[in-house]
Amino acid sequence: MRRHALPLSVLTAVALSLLFALPVDARDESAVRGEAFARAHCARCHALGPRGASPMREAPPFRALARGFPIDDLADVLTEGVDRRHPAMPDFRLGPAEASDLTAYLKALRR
Ligand code: HEC
């Protein structure tokens, strides 16, 4: 019995840390890339982050989008092209990876 106590607890700890650490890390990295993308392409009109008004008054702050917009639809909206939804915005057509990074970033804003 005693022989198994240590290896089992070590195995459990490793399994648990893999289970919890991996997805969290992946999500955070994706959110970080999404934020960089937003900073480069969206920040001149939309307010990013938890505070502040948008540079362009008509553009909703991203934190408001994060709360009000069905975020899981956002990736579709972004890859489809946002131009059709609101003509004031430049014609964005994101790749699936960019769209999912941006979505991860918006989800992180919601917390
Ligand atoms: C040139 C200014 C400008 C830039 C750059 C810009 N936006 Fe917008 N965006 C707007 C304005 C203005 C609105 C709100 C007015 C409207 O819906 O017509 C808006 C609204 C939105 C909405 C809500 C759409 C809807 O149908 O309700 C989303 C989502 C959005 N923007 C995402 C983005 C993302 C993601 C980026 C960067 C890749 C971006 N925007 C860059 C001006 C901009």
C-alpha cells in the first residue's frame, strides 16, 4: 500500500496540472495575440481594455461588445467581413486564427 502512495499522488498532481494548466495557457496566449491584433487594427476607433471612451464616438468600446455581443458569433462576423454590418468600419476579413484570438481576447475582457 505504502509503495503506491507517493507515485499515485505525484501522478495525480501531474495529471491535474496538465488538465488545468494546458487549456488556460493556450487561452491566455490566444487572448494576448488577440489583444495585439486589436491594438494594431481596431484601437484607433474602439476603446480596448476595461476603461476609457472610444477614439471614434460611434464605435462601441470592446468591453461593451464583449458583454452585449454574442461572442461566439463574433468569429463568424469577423471572417465573413465586418464591412457589411457597419459601413463606417474598414473592410476587415480576418483569418480563422486571428478571429479566434480576438474572440479569446474579448472573452477575457468579460471576466
Ligand atoms: C475606422 C474605425 C473603426 C475601426 C478601425 C474598427 N471599427 Fe469596429 N466599429 C466602428 C464603428 C463606428 C462601429 C459602430 C457603428 C456601426 O455599428 O455601424 C463599430 C462596430 C463594431 C462591432 C459591432 C458590429 C455590430 O454588428 O454590432 C464590432 C464587432 C466591431 N466593430 C469590431 C471591430 C474589430 C474586431 C475591429 C478591428 C479588427 C474594428 N471593429 C475596427 C468603427 C471601427
